[in-house]
Amino acid sequence: MAKSSNQKLKLMYLMKIMLEMTDETHSITMNEIIDILNSYGINAERKSLYNDIENLRNYGIDIIGVQKERTYYYNVVNRQFELAELKLLVDSVQSAKFITEKKSNELIKKIEGFASKYEAMQVNMRLCNYIDRYMYQEELRLWMKVFTTMLI
């Protein structure tokens, strides 16, 4: 029987942890999972987490465990969208002239939700590069306008 109302959410929090904090290049140990669950107010034992990870696998989340020395490292390897697809979606949203800046930012935040926090940073860096490129082009246009008015 669950010890607290949060305890009933253990599987959901475990899924959140795995999807947000791991990807093909970033993994997490069982001790780290237990610590994070404790921060949510959930007491978890190693044996029950093995079953929970297996339940997430049965649900369709592709979680692998790799043993290095005496420690297992877990990560999600296949996601609904690959990083390249997320970058493509962000590029499409940014280049669509009919989408307002506010709505564009909202959509990009939602797109980032399909990635781990590490992949989201890469998507976000792409956004910053786009903004820098846009600002440079605008500044260049402004200087060209000033320069042409000086010549007249």
C-alpha cells in the first residue's frame, strides 16, 4: 500500500525523470534515480524500481541499462522525435512569417518538451543562433540604409 499520495505517482515521476534527464548520450544511475524520487517526496527501493523500469519498457519507452564496473547506467535511447527532427520543427516555426513571435516561442517550448534537457539545450542554441543571424541581418539593413542616405 502506498505510504503517501506522492507514492502513487512513483511510476509517473520515474517516466518523467527518464525522459527529461537521459538520452542516447546521457544516463543515470539507480542511486541518482532514488535521490531524485526522494526530492519529490517518494520513497523508492531498488527492487521496486527494477520492476518499474520494466513496466516502462512494456509501456513502450526504450530504456536500456548498461553495466560499467559495478554500476548500472540507465537511459532512454529512442524517442518519439529524433534531435534532427526537433531542430527541423524549430527551424520551420522560426521561418514561418505568419506565426507571431510570442506564438513561435510558445511552440518552440512545446517542441523542447519532446527532448531531454540536454537535447533541449541544443534546440535552444539553434534558436539563439537564428536570433543572432536575424539581428545581424537587421543591423546590416539598417547600416545600408544609413549609408545610402549619406550618399544621396
